[in-house]
Amino acid sequence: MSRWWPVVALLLFLPMWLAASYGVRFGLMEDGQWVGLCAVPGEHWQCQARSLLGLWIHFQVIGWVALGLALLCQVLPGRLGWWGAVLALVAGVPALVLYTASLGVFAVVLAGLRLVRASS
């Protein structure tokens, strides 16, 4: 297996993850149809997912998880730190899209810096 395969897979995965995050934002969180459908609690599973995601956004859970992972991967050695940075990016991209950009931007930048850091 080539050592560039994880980088190529990451570069293919991140745009799709960004598109999926925007799909959740505009299809579930901002679409007006859910206001009427979610008036009756427990009727649709999408309403429960929207409610839970709303709580995560309110308490900035996604942003803090991404930032915590990005900070942790700075001190992890070698491949473990690199894969930690990948996880921080996976959490940071939805944080940027889902109303937690203030924390998500730091997480994405720190994770990106860890990904390009040369191994010692």
C-alpha cells in the first residue's frame, strides 16, 4: 500500500463530508418544513435528530470536541498524531458549517498544521 493513499483518501473524503454537513444544515436545520412537522413531539425521528443537534450547537459540543482533538493531536507522536488530526478535521468541518465557526476554525487550522508537520 502506498504511503500517499491516506492523504489521497482524505482529500477525496473532506469535500464529501463538507457537502454532507451543508446538507444537514440546509436540509434539516434551516428548512422551514420541519417547524410544522416537529410541532408534535416524537412523530418523526428527524425531529429528534434536529433537537439533539440543536442542543449540540447551542452548547458548542462539536466545536469543543474538534478543538480538543486538535490540541491533543499536537502532542501525540507520529502516525497517532496524524490520525488524531484527521479526526479533528472530521469534527472541525461540521463545526465550521453548523454555527460553531469560532471554535471550528481554530480546530481546522491546528489539525491542518499537524497534518503537514514533518515527522521527527
